[in-house]
Amino acid sequence: MQGKKLYQEKLFTNFQLSHRIPESNFYRRLKETLCLEFLYNETRQHYGDCGQKSIDPIVFFKLCLVGYLENITSDRQLIEHCSLRLDILFFLDYDVDEEFPWHSTVSRTRQLFPESIFEQVFNRVLLMCVEKGMVSGHTQVVDSALIKANASMSSMELKVPEDTLEEHLRKIRDFSSADRPAKNDKASQEQKTITASTGELKVLKSRQNKWKKDQDKRVGAGNKRSKYTSNKTHYSPTDPDARIAVKPGKPRKFNYLSQLAVDTANHVITHIGADFADKKDSQCLESIVNDLKSRLHNLGLLWANLPADAGYSSGEIYALLENKRILSFIPPHANYKGGPEGFEYVSEGDFWKCPMGMHVTYRKSKVYKGSLLKVYLIRRKTCSSCPMKTECLGQYSEKRIVITAYKQEYDRAINRVNSKQGQYMKKKRQSTVEPVFGTLINFMGLSKINTIGIKQANKVMIMAGVAYNIKKYLKYKGNQAESMVQSVSHAALITISFIWLILRPNKQLDFAYRQN
């Protein structure tokens, strides 16, 4: 007999979410696994003693977590999505007839809580991964990626010089007339003031002319109003912390820089944070190393190896990692030449030997653009009768060698990169951190930062890292990598680490290769 379904809404019904959610459901297992009760004590100081009750801090962080797990970056869309999913309602401890908070409440609560609370949630989830044996600790891969900021290039403004204010205001009016000016300028006076010197402005002007001719082949690049924008001359009134940055083959836009560290055992994120997009990777690495080393130490893990790309290379970084007893596998940047061709460096006497056997001796040190350099000179009369004088000196009257003060650190780093261990670490880096970034950007809500300011961007990236790690945690089944915490107690590990640091001399930095 043919069936026909007739629906009539019941006035009273007996319904329980716990009976409708399968035992194997992701959010049911997440609810049973993730404990965030500590947030009540950590967030109590940010609320008053009277007034209307705000959103539960645990509910807030669970809502944020759902947003990144579901690849939803809009708070309005997140609330609508959660209200339609039974398993998410069960995860949030909401009933089917219970009203959700306003989307603006989620945004205000995100601004209310400091970054330290978000970091505590990240550390709690990372500790869960360590206790499950997912983190080895000894090899951490570091990489970065540009994440689009919530700011438009069409609303950017010219920075105001301190001396010619009236003339520059006229330029701003002319510049902004064809674009969309921002309704509110959130930049401080310091952020509005131009930071380029006269020489830098001349360089920017020449780059502007070259850019219009041959750098950008897009339609309209040669127009009269086409501009080569720079962080030294332009800023975003919508998000002053965003910086103009560009990758080859892609348009210029406002970005934030995401810095990421991943453990090589099971690709667990051990560090993630936001930085200004106009900074070099090498300028960010020192703070990453300090924070990550402290976090791993608190978890009872010993860090030994650091593979990264050439963007993180600098003499200061090589020296820092050697002092911290961390082996760096970072190839030198393209500008490092290692010294003049045909000259041999003698480390015992700290001088350079020319092809004719003469010594170019050390004279002084200087700092140029934040880098420590060494200057080597040779007397003019020494080269006056040299048959290679014209070829060697050219238009100069004396031989001068200016090179980084960290040449020995560079040489040791190059030897490590070119070794078998270095080749293995390169493959390990490419197969570890790049897939993680791809997952975060394409599937976990990190394609764009929808908040304003670098502090809010940092919170967004931290929560994306939490979502990634918790998903890894629930999927992990086998004991693929034994954590050092499982094999040795915390106190014994600290003792072993202390003895290892004391007995290990500086000259034995290239010690035995430790595989995963």
C-alpha cells in the first residue's frame, strides 16, 4: 500500500538532544574531551559585580572554535549556522528552544578578553596533544604566510609630513577624490606621519615610474593616477595596523603576517601568532624562538632542530640559535656572498689574504640598517706596485672589504644545510608546515582577518591553531611518535636537559643527527 506522510506540528513533544546525537559524532566526542572550566577563574576579573549577565566564557570560546572548524569567519553567519545544527547545540549546551546570543556580543567579548587568555586555551589543547604522544618536540619547523587584512586599498591615505602639512593636505584631497575614503580614521598621529627620509622618497619615486612602465602588466597600470604604494608613504585609516605587502604575481594589498611553528611528528601546531606584514621573517624569529622554547620547556620537551626557509636567515639569528643550543637548518639569503672572489679568510688572525698573499686586516665594526658589519682595509702603498691593482681595486684607491660580523656562523649554517641531515630537514620542512598553512587558509577560516588591529588578528590566528590541533587530537589513533614526556618524568627530564646543556661545548654544534 502506498504511504503518505502527513505532518502536523505537535504542541508538546518529548525530545532530548543527547538521544539524537550519535556516539561517533565529532562534536559529541569534542564535548567529552575538551574541558574549559578554568576559563571562569581566568575571565572573572573582566566582568563587573552587577548588571546584566553576559555570554558564558566557555560558550564564547566554543562558538569561536566552531567557527574555525566550520570555516566560518562571520559572527553573524556563525550564530545562524549553530542554531540550525543539533550536534553543535549539544556541544554548546544549548537546547533547541534556547535563544542564542547576538552576533555583536561575540565580537565585543572577543575584544574584551586579552590575548593571554586565548594563549591559555591554545596551551591547554597543546598539552592534551603532548599527553597523547602526538608531539616529539625535538624538531620544530617555522614558516610564515601573508593573510589578507580587513582593509581596502581604495580607502588608503597618504601619510602627512611634519614640515609641509598644508601642501600635503592638498595632495591628499587630490589622491582621495577618485577613491573611497574611509568614514572614520582610526590611525593615531604617529601612524599618520610619514616615516620615509628624503632619500627614501626619491627611491620610491623612481620605483613608481618603473612600476608604471614594466613591473605591473595589468590593465590600467600605466594610467596617470596609477600609484606605487609603500608603507612609508601610505596607511589604512580603517585598520592602521595592516601593512601593504605583495607576493610575486599577486596584487598589492593590506595584509598581516602569520608566523607558524609545527612539530614534525604529527604536524601539531606549537606556535602561531600575528605580526606586521612589512617585517622580515628574520626580524620575527627571535620572539618566536623565545616563546616556543619556553612553551616546550614547560611541557617537558627538549628542542634541538629548527628547519626554515632563507627568509629567516641572518647572522644574528644564527648566533642566537647557537647560544640556545638549537641546530638551525636555514639556508642563507641570496645577498650573502661569503666574501670577495679570490680572497681567503683566515680566522686565526681575523684577516683576508688576497691572491698575491697580502693581508687585508680588520679595522673597525659598524652597524648598517640594523646589521653588524666588519670593515677590513689594506694600506695604499701595499697595493701600489701590485700587478693586479687595476683589476682588484677598480676605481678605488684602496682595498676595502665590508662583510657581516657573523661570517663564521654563516659558514657553519651553510655546512649544515648542505649535509645529508640538511637535505633531510629541507624535505621535512616542505612536507610539514606548508600543508598545515594550506589547511588553515583554505578550510579553517584563515583566508582573511575580519577583525581590526593586530591584537585581534593575533586572537584569530591563535583560535585557528586551537581548532586545527583539536581536530588532529580527535583523529589521532596510533602511537606514531613517542613523546619524551611519556618515557621520562618531568623532573628527570629537566635534570637530563640541564646536564646536557652544561656538558655540551659550543664547538660541538654539529652533533649526531636525531631523526623522528
